[in-house]
Amino acid sequence: MNLFFVFLGTAAWQDLRTRSISLEVLAGGAAVGIITCIWKERLPGEIVLAMIPGITLLLIGMLTRGLLGEGDGWFFIVSGFFLGWQECVLLLISGQIFCGIFGLAIMVGAQIGTGRENIRKLRLPFLPFLLPASLWMVLMRMI
């Protein structure tokens, strides 16, 4: 899980700064993830199953003509090397919850009068919201 946090932190930082995830970060994460799969002797079917959330995100991104970032889908595909399918789905849903709470706070702030009236076209990077979601998952596992 520690290697996954390095991958997540790097990808989230890059997504926050540039609104994209470089091929180098994805390829590096995939290489480390494949080595992790070999080390843990994970079955190929188990890995492919864990990649389904990422594949789904890529398909949604194609159907919506890019409203959902392609990098998010590739991130979750690579995450399938590190996490099981339940963890990938939980991470995706938890990240959406954190992103939704933040988006709601921005909308309320705009209504109160923070000077950001045109929030309809605001695009939020998704991966930074996976950081608190993954920490929450680790805490829940410890309890």
C-alpha cells in the first residue's frame, strides 16, 4: 500500500498543478504495480477485475467527449495493479464524495458572495480528492 500512496501522491500533485497526468507517472506506476503483482502472486483475472473501474471511466470520458478526464481512467487502470476491485470501487466512490462536498462548498461560497459567480465552467482535478479518500480507507481498515 505504501507504493500505491507514492503513485497516488505523485499523480494527484501533477493533476492539481497541470490538470493532467504524464505518461511517465502512469508508466512508472504501472511498472511498480506489475512488480508488486508478481511479488504478491496475484492472479491475472483478479487484476483485470480491479481495472474495470478505470476502463469504465475511460468509456464514460469517450462518451461525454472528455467531460471526464482520460487521466483519471488511466490512473484507476494502473491502480488495479496495487488494489483489489473492492478497494478500487471504494476509492472511486469515496473520491467522488469528497469532490462533491468540495464542489458543494464552492457553490455555497459563490451564493454567499466570494466573487466567483461563474462556477458552471469550473473544472476540478479529481485525483487530489483521492488522497483523503485513501487515508479514510486506511483508517477504516485499522478500526
